[in-house]
Amino acid sequence: MGSILYIVGLVCAVLAVIDIFKKRISTVGKVIASLLVLLTSWVGVVVYYFYAKDHLTEWFR
């Protein structure tokens, strides 16, 4: 069961990073946001999808 949760979390994190790199923000902003999502695991993915996804372009212009 733990392996399945790990794989699901990894897939969600990769999809979040792909979504971040599609946005029209600075390269530094893309790298910072991607690292935060990847380093904070499930918390980062949840925060990204429920809050930060709509606010990234405001934060990193």
C-alpha cells in the first residue's frame, strides 16, 4: 500500500511541475515553485492544486 501512495504522489508532483512550467512566469519563479512542490511532497502538491495554481502568475511576474 505504501508503494502505491508513493507512486501516486510522485505522479501528482510531476504533473504539478509540468503545469508550473507551462505558465507564463519567470524562469526563476518556475524553478522556485517546482522545487517547493517537489521538496514538500504531498503538502506541496495539495497546496499547489488548491491554492497556488491560481496565484503563481501574481507572485512571479
